[in-house]
Amino acid sequence: MIEIGDNVTWTGSDGCTNTGLVIGIDNIAIGTPVYIIRSKTGWRVRIPQERCKKTIP
């Protein structure tokens, strides 16, 4: 289970693998969580659970 403060990786729409820190979780009541992530480049992105993988920093 991914939680706030976890480091995650995901594949962007450009096909590149990105890493970042989970700073929030949205849509928990609807079913599939959407993670709000601050990427290492400083951008804040919203990525669905099925595209995220928890990593060890």
C-alpha cells in the first residue's frame, strides 16, 4: 500500500520513467486512489494507482 511520504516511480506519457514523493492521495472513496506526487524535477502530478510502484529511496 502506498502512503503519503513514500517514494514512487511511474512511466510518463512520454514513455520515460519518473520518480517522486507522494504528498497527497485523492479519490479514496470512489475506489481507485490517485496519488498527488512531487517529482524530482519539482512538478506536482496526479498519477492513478495502477501506474505507480513504491520504491526504496
